[in-house]
Amino acid sequence: MIVIMQQGASEEQINHAVERIEQLGLTPHVSRGQFRSIIGAIGEKLPAHQQILEALDGVERVVPIMKPFKLASREFHAENSVVTVGAVAIGGPEVAVIAGPCAVENAQMLDRIGRAVARRGAVMLRGGAFKPRTSPYDFQGLGEEGLKMLRETGDRLGLPVVSEVLAASDVQLVGRYVDMFQIGTRNMQNFQLLKEVGEYGKPVLLKRGFAATVREYLMSAEYILSRGNRDVVLCERGIKTFENEVRFTLDVSAVPVIKEYSHLPIIVDPSHAAGRRQWVAALALSGIAAGADGIIVEVHDRPEEALCDGPQALTPEAFEELVEHVRKVAAALGRGLAARNPA
Ligand code: PEP
Ligand code: MN
């Protein structure tokens, strides 16, 4: 349930409500809004709890949260959450473009591609060092060496970096190098991993499981939030359907649905959905038009040599054109493009 404090409730009243919530065996999560504070009281609640809390000074009313996800819900936090990664804000008025290769292959290629995307409007660099490959015989990523390259390149170019963490046991290692963890589609319900990144204290890009419903997805976000990490960015990256012309079907409808149900930022990944570069731009633009807060796109300057996901990689030139189109679609919605912080 949520405890809605009166407008102008004092710090003392908020603290007292927090104490009482704890005494009732519930976990308080305070959300300070522009006008009033709301306290989520999460846990096993008894019918009497509502009355007890409603009687406290400074409390306006106490309402149950109907959705199974609580901290992720708009009922708990009415305004859009903005997640800050380095100098980049995701979920605010500006649309963020994240780009880079699928995998870090070596320092030279990462530097080339990093420069190419930074020059063309990317505000964050992506690159996998631990790759979740369908075949154990495919390139598995460079591991820690790859993370070092990503960190160095990001620092050189002034771009925060995001990279996938595959296992709970790797969270400490990956956390030393990245600005934002990526949880991949195949791990959306790896609850131990979600708990670990929830406790680490760095932002998390949580991709939607390719066979997960929106509700299951938001429950996974709830795992991270409930561990005290508020910096969760969602990412629609395509789901499995009967259609197999595309690699996955980008569920554009998830964007407005999630925007209604949740305050968390959501971006789209058109690359893994399309699977082919010629369809990437259309999907990216549809996501922005639907209200997404950004895109994460795979770019490679020699796609035919890519060790992973070459067929869906945009060339730097195609990426440049896409960014221009994203700018126009965003502008039609009264939004700008997030700009890079000069290094
Ligand atoms: C990726 O971003 O390279 C990736 C593997 O994504 P997903 O988990 O969405 O397949
Ligand atoms: Mn990929």
C-alpha cells in the first residue's frame, strides 16, 4: 500500500510514518514528489494497518496498490523517473541515443566505432564483453579485457558505457568498469542476478525477456527496485511471435502500456528486434513515436567482419541518417535529443 502524505508534511512527520511502517513489519520506500511525499509500505499487510497509518499526523490517506508491481508502478511514483548515467539523463524531456558494437572485439575497432557514433550523436557507448550466445561455439566475448577496453574508450570519448552482466557472480567485476549494467533478455528472470544488481548501486538497463509479458517484466524491475536501486531503465527489444521474417517482433505497444503502468524510463532496441540492418531505422523511429525515451542501436564499421550480430549492425553512415530522423520524430513530439557532454 502507499501512504500519501499531506502537502507540506514535515520531515518529522515523514520520519515518524517511516518508523511506524517498520514497526508494522513492512518495508518503507520514500518517494519525494514535487508537491507531496509518498511512502510505499511493502510487505505482508493486515487489514488493520491501513487504519493505523491513516491516523498518523501528516498522513492524508492510505491506499492499496492494486498492481502486483509496487515500486515500479505509477501509483507509487506519479512523475516520470529520470535515471542519470554519467551526465546523461534518461527519461527526461530529451531522447537518448546509445550506440556501439554488439561485442567488444578489440581496442582498435572499439575506438573507431566509438568515435564514429560519438561524432554522430550517441551519448552513451554500448559493447558486450560477456556475450550470451545461442551456440557455445560462437564468440563468447573478451571478458574483463573487453571491459577494460570499453572503460578506456568511454573515458577517452567522454561517453558513459553500458555492458551486459551475465551472472550474479560477475556483478562485482563488471560493476568496476561500467556506468550502467545491462541485463539481457535471457536473464530477465534470473532473480539472483536482479537482486545483486539491485544492491550494487549502479544504474541498470533491464531488457525485456523475449517471452515475458509486460507484467512479468515489471515484476523483474520490481526485484531491482526492492533492493534499493531506483535507477532502472527498461528496454523493449522484441518478443517471440509466430512471425519469423524479423528476428523478434518489436512490441511497440509495450511502450505506451509501460508508460501508463510505470514511472520508469523505457527505451527500444530496434537492432535485436529487426535482425537485419535495413529494418532497424523504421523500428527505432516507431519506438520514439510511441513515446520511448531513447534507443540502443548496434553499429559496426565493418559489419561483414563482425564477430557477433553483423547482419543487424548499422554502418556509421546509416546511423547518422537514423539520428537525424530520430531528431525529427522527437521534435514532432516536443522533445529534443540528449547532447553529448564534451570530453
Ligand atoms: C545485446 O544487447 O547485445 C544483447 C545480447 O541483447 P538481448 O539480450 O536483448 O538479446
Ligand atoms: Mn547483439
